Amino acid sequence: MSDKSRCSRRGFIRVLSGLSALAAGFSSRCLFATDFVKNRFGERMIESYPPFDDARSKKVMFVAHCILNQNARINTCAYTPAAIPKIPECLLRRNIGIIQMPCPELACLGLGRGGPEQIYDQLSTPGDRRYLRSIARDVVYQAMQYRKQGFRVLGVLGIDGSPSCGVDITYYSGEKPGKGAFIEELTQALADAKLDFPVKGVVDAKPDEAETLIATLDPE
Ligand code: SF4
């Protein structure tokens, strides 16, 4: 056999094995354009709706970061060594998954940030507001994912009296009625997405009230 015919024979075998691999792919599970959706970055991803038929409760609650980690608090403002125990205990007793939101002040202003007087204004610079909007959008995205898959999103627990996470009471030259900077962005992002779950404030020093509030958000 000449060199030329040997080469063309090898090429033919290669093409044949490529075709059979392609056929094997099609006969098992091949992906079509309709299998993909766009993720929030406009990129293709595969989405499915499994039954989630396992141990999970299918109910979740978003909580301000410092409910689980008082170490993020401003100097002199940690109320307990670690978490505010009664709140996670109550959530876990009720089989509610706890989603800890980032601490906006820690992320924008650092752990050694100054007193609460200037915090609302400091969080209102264009860059910090952009960051607050981005974490608000992330909360909305996660909430929509849970809702879409049939989970119950019971709400958001903020921290009343905080210039960032206050819901009914903020801090601006003393405690005042109103929302903190992050909760302003979050409630706007929830409204834009037409999500209607409750955003409620709790107070560290009143964990019993927080337990009562959680019971109203999660009626048995
Ligand atoms: S109230 Fe908000 S900003 Fe303040 S420490 Fe807690 S999570 Fe951070």
C-alpha cells in the first residue's frame, strides 16, 4: 500500500470514530438551545425544577449579619459575644433556614469605622450606595430563586436603631423613625422586583419580641 493511500485510510477511520462519538452523544442526552436560560449576568445556564424531596424544610428567612455575628458590630455596640442566641434558636426550632446577609457597614466602612452619627451619610456616597444596591439585588435574586422553586421566603429581619439595617427606626443624630441606608435600598429593590415579603426590625435587647415576631411570620 502506498503512503498516500495509508494516510487517507487513517483519515477515514478518524472521521468514522468522530461520527460514532457524536451519535453516542445524541442517543444519550444532548442539550438543545431550549435547555438553557440566561443567568443574571446574561450568560447561558441550565435550569431545572427538581422536587427537592429530601430533609429540607423549604422555608427560609434573611437576617441581618450581626444577628449571627456580633463581631461585625461597631466598637462598643456588641450586645453578646457571638450571636443573639434566642433568634437563631427560635428560627432553628421552627426549621427555618437562616440566610445571613452581608454586613453593609463592615463591607463599606471597615471594622474600625467611626461612631454611628456619620454612618448614614458615609453610606450615602455614590460608591457605597452602588455596593448597597448590589447586595440588595443579591438578596432579591436569592429570594426569587427560592420562590420560583416553591420555597417559602418568610421575610427579612433587620436591626432597628441601625443607620444601615434599621427598618422602622434608624440612627441620624440619635434614634429617629425611618429606614437605614441598606434597608432603603433593599425595600426599593424588593418593590422593583414586585416581591412582597415582610421586612421587619428586631432589637438586640428585646429577643423575646423577636421570637413573637418570628412566630407571626411563620404561623404553624
Ligand atoms: S446592623 Fe447591619 S450594619 Fe450594623 S453591624 Fe449589624 S449587619 Fe452590620
